[in-house]
Amino acid sequence: MAAAGTIRGGRIVAKKKTIQDVARAAGVSKATVSNFLNDRHAHFSSATAARIRKAVSSLRYIPDPGARGIKSQEGGKSLGIVIRNSLDHAVTTAYFQQVVPAIADALSAHGYRALVIPETRDRQRDLTYIRELSKGLIAGYFLFDIETDDPYVEALELDGVKFVCIGYNRQVRNFVASRHDLGMEAAVAHLSEAHGSRRIAVLAGDLSQTIARDRVKGYRAGLVSRRLRWSERLVLPRRRGEEAGGDILRLGDLLASNPRPDALLLPYRKLHEVETLLEERGLRVPEDIRLVLFDTPGGMQGGRHSHIKTRVPQIGKTAADKMLLLLKNNPEGQGGVFLDVDFVPGQSCGC
């Protein structure tokens, strides 16, 4: 059934979503939604707040700033966090689980709130939604996973909207990024020099994302500097559109090859799947294959698992601080910031 709407110029135009639609989708009253949108929600449960945020994002609801009285001398008191790919993927990734709350906490201390805006399959609609939100409601945006010739960057620059990118892209002036490339290069160097690994594979993630490409860049630089052979067969990306676990299936094929990898770099969220696969194949860690984790949860220490430690909460706070300076037109907010990463050895690589 087609969505309800009005006819303009011979076209059916979708009906604008209302606060009642948000309330119905979230299972709360209109008054509850109104209180949430006007920052009167300190007594709300986290579950109620989460349902309202999800309803606002999924319905692409655009409140009327004039009716809500949310304008101030600085514009809207909300800032958008644009999440690429699916929201489900973002909320199950350790990186997003740490950096988004860090941004929100730093903003809250200055009277701002964060609105998470997940991308849908209709990018043009997403762009229209974001540009409409910028007309009084959203003061600026945090952008993740910037692409080459990124349409969000182009649109926000055209509209004069302030934004900070999480991750490095040479086309963007204001960003906060970790040296993921140096972390991967350090891991490859350690595996090669300390343990003699020669065939190091990597579960690379989605290579359309800046972070994933940076990691592969560092991985390759580490191989070249140690005069190890580069092979595309050892790089296992997560392909868009493939069923969950497709990269693990390809890892299984790689482990069955001769010679098989003697070390593997992998994201923390894949650890259980990889350990299950290795157990099925009768492979021991670290005797048969050495493991190094990245995208690890905060507070993870050395010991059992070797890992690349990223200062993720610091990324969020630094990005928020940069945005607050930009909102005040303070020139100190301009420019990029790189944060270091550390390689932490553990038992899984043989240390």
C-alpha cells in the first residue's frame, strides 16, 4: 500500500511526520515526546529515551523550531551524529559504543544534546533530511566514515553548516582521527620480528570506510617494510550486501589452503567466531596461528589478548571540544587532530 500523502504537480508527496507519529512509534504520549525534544527528560528511563530517539530518526521527524522555542543565539542546541551503514552494525561495534557516548557526554556538559542519525538506503532522502534539520534545529554534525567526494561534506559545506569528521580524509579540514595505520604497522612488525610470522592475514572490515582503508594501508606498509609478500588473498574484507559471516567463511577457505596464514589481525567483535572456527579446524592459538585484535573495548589490558589500543573516548571528547569551538567561531577549532595508538602484546600472539 502506498504511503499517505498529498498531490503536488501531479506527484504524490509524502505527508510530513508529526509529533503524534513519533509518540505512536515510540509507544509514549505526545507530552513525553515534547518533553524529550525540549531537554526535559532527566527523569526518563534509558529505554524510553532510546525508543524516542529511534522513532525520531526512523521517521525522519523534523520539529518546527519556532513552535518549540529551541532556538538560541548559537542556533539549535542539538548536534547530529551521522552514522553510515546500518545502526545495528554501529551499536554492536566497540568503536561506536565508546566514541558516541563520549561525544554526547562532552556536549551535555555544555548544554547540547546529541541526535544519532543513521543512514538509510535512500541517500538523497537522507541528505534532504539533514539539510532541513540544519535550518534552526541542528547546529552542526559529526560525520563518520567519510568517502571520497563525500556528498554529506559537499552539502554541508554548500549550506555553511559546521561539521567535524571522525576519521581522516584529505578533503576535509576539521577532523579527529587515530593513526590506525601506524597501529597495524606496529602489529605486523611485532609478529614478524618477535615471532617470525610470514603469512599475516587480516579481517579488514568494510573497505568503503575510511578507518578500514587506513588499517589496510598500515598493514601493507608493515609487510613491505619487513620485506614480506603482499597478497590480496590475505585481505578479507566485509563485502556490502553479503550475508553475515561471509568474511568468516572466506577465512575458513584460507585456513584450508597451503600454506595457510600463521597470524591473523581481526576486530574484537569477530573473536568468538574466529575462535570457534579455529577450534573446528583443530588449530591452536598461538601455536598454530597468532592473533592480534583491534577495535577493542575500552579498558582492555594486556594479558590474554594482544591488541591495538585506540584512545576512543578521547576521540569523542576531542571531536566534541572542536565542535564547541567551531560553534563559537573560535579559530582554534579549525584543523585536524591525530591521536596515537599503542600495540599491547599478550598471550594470543605468543608473548
